[in-house]
Amino acid sequence: METSTQIPISQWIKVTKDNLDVVKNDSNYRRWEITDESLFNIDNKTIFRDCTHIEKVIVNCNNWPTSDDLEYVIPESMFENCDSLETIVFLTSQNIKFTRIAKKAFKKCEKLLFISFGNADFVSSFGYIRTIEEEAFWGCKKLLILPGMDLTVDVDIGDKSFYNCLSLSSIDINAPQEKNINLKIGKKAFYGCRSLAYLCFYNVCIEEIKESAFDSCYSLKRFDINDKSKICGIGKRAFSHCNSLTDLLLILSESDESNNISIGKEAFASCTKLKNVEIIINNNNANDETKEAVAKACTHTIIWGKSAFQPQAIHSSLETITIKINCDSSAHEALYFENSTFHSCSKLKNINIQFLKKEPVACDLWFREFSLYDCNSLLLGGKKVHELFNLGKKPENEPQLIQYYDEFTFSIKALESQTGKS
């Protein structure tokens, strides 16, 4: 692959305010050097939009103004529809900080391979980007890597920001351990990134992986998250159609605003190879007030959305769900499985619930209608589900077939007593 340094900088056209119109409209000018910081003024929206002849850009920032609080932005729609643009390199020092990529900045740059901050000799992961707004890289089909981000502060990845980036193969967000930053992932942020095979989230708190964030990432095989990270919610269809995913570890924790942890509707639907799911739930919000109210309300609740694991196919590969709960002995936990959560997961054999520190006062399991439809292999506490039919409350005139269970609930304590466990 030809890089920008293989062409002498003297052969590039310097783009200034004075020659801007000429350069934009002459297709012979395909390699640009930009040294004028005023062209990156936030008000210069769409300044290079539809310049379909640009191939390579160097932005030389070395003589730009600097100060501790001065931050630069790549303006809205700046290079939108520049469908021949392959690379853009920002020659920067640590005193020049680009912190935000505005919405649609590189939308439909179909040949864009990367943007890099640092120098022109190599593709660098160095950068200060904190915010990538909606549709910033929408449809950049050849984009190979994320722009360099500042992982010492909170990071916001907007809606559809990397939508259909077909060549993006990995996402590695590894913050310094002492920082433990907040990370936001917007709706459809990585939708349709069909080459994406690896996700890594270390030392981050994800408020929510929003709706369809990784939907249709067909190649996704690994999702790594360490014990210093947590996810407070997973939106509907967040990982739907991730057909290569076989094993999944999720570390969940309630947010500061809510004691509920929600896994949305069809969050893992049509993950046809998914066999084993392990979920660690960290209860961080328990305090004296919640301990006193334990008889009235749960310490926290994990809510599984409608059809969360529904295979949308005749057979599902899902075999085991393991839920590990970190809590204290005064906690009152609840697991609430919405309508059709495991609908047609015919190979599901075990839902294992473990308490890692101390057993809580109670752990209630709620199953809504059709949540276990056609789960004929399922064991709870070592017993077939249909054998547990009389546990807890259930509507009158309940049909005597597991396939047609309506809402019912029972305590894990009651389950253990029924199965002879202490």
C-alpha cells in the first residue's frame, strides 16, 4: 500500500483560503497539504464535501496555536462523500489536540483506510479523540482501524458512527487501570461491521451498549472484558445476528441512577453458534437504607428482555447460562425473564446461579409467558423445569405443559430445598 510519505511533500498542493475554490474544483489536485488552521474552524461545515477527486491529505499542525485549554475539531461533514479519499494524516505534537470528530465528517468516504495523528511515517494509534459524533464514519467500507482516542477521559461513540464499516476487524479500548473511564456506545454504532472479529473493553464503565450497536457483526468471535469493567445495560438487538459468537462473558453492574440492569429485547437473537453465556453481576449500590428495606424491595434486579436469546431458527445452540452474583448477605436479588427470553432454545440445559461472596436474603426468579417455550432440556437446580411446576405462585388453570407456561415465580431458596441442596 502506498503511503503519503512516498510522495515528496513538495509535489503536493498547499490548500489555503486563497486557492480553496480552485483546488476543490480541479480534479488534478489529488494530494493536499493543509497548514491553515482556520480551515478547521467549527463553522466550516461541509468545506470539502463532495470533493470526489481527493486521494490523500496531510494536515500540518506544527505551527498552529496551542494552549492548555485549546482543542481542535474536525468539523461536521468536512470530508463527506469524498469517495476517493484514502488516508488523512495529522502532523501533530502533544500540544495539538483534536478531541472531537463532528457528525458525518467522513461519511461515505468509501476508500478511507485510516486517519492518523502524530507523524507521516507510520499509522499511529496516538490521539486525543474523546467524541465521535453520529455517522462520522458511516459507510467507510475500507476503514481498518479506529482513530486514536484519549482513554484517560470519558469517551462517547455516537449513533451509527461506524455503521457498515465493512473492513474494521477489531476494537481494543484498554484504558489505564487507575482511570476506569466511562464509555458510551450509541445506537447502531458498529452495525454491519461484518469483518469485526474482536472486542476488548478493559477498565471502562459502559452506561449502555445501545440498540443494535453490534447487530450483524457476523465475524465477531471474541468479546473480552476484565473485572475492572462493567456494563450497566444492553439495548435491544445489541448483539443480534453475531453468528460467529460461541462463548460470552458479561460483567454487569447497576448504574448510579438505577438498581435495575436491563438486557434488551432480542439482544442476542439469532446468535446461532452461541453455546455458553457467563454473567457476573456486581452489586455496588447496597447500603444501609436498602438493607432495611430488603423485605419491601429488591436490592437490584436484572431484567432480561423479550426474546433476548430467541434463535429465530428451528434450532438454537445455546446450552448453558451461568449467572454469578456478587452481593452481601442482606441483599434481595431478582432475576426477571421477560416474554420469550429463551423461546425455542431447545438445547438449553442449565441456568446456573451462583453467589460469589455471600448468599443473599433471597433471590427471586420470575419467568414471564413463553420465556421457556420449548426448553425441554432445561434443568434448574438439577431438576427438569416441568418438575418444578408447583413451586411458587402461578395463575389458576395453568396448562400442564412447559411449552405454554404463563408467568410464574419462585425463590432460589425454595428451589434448593426442593432439590435437596443446602
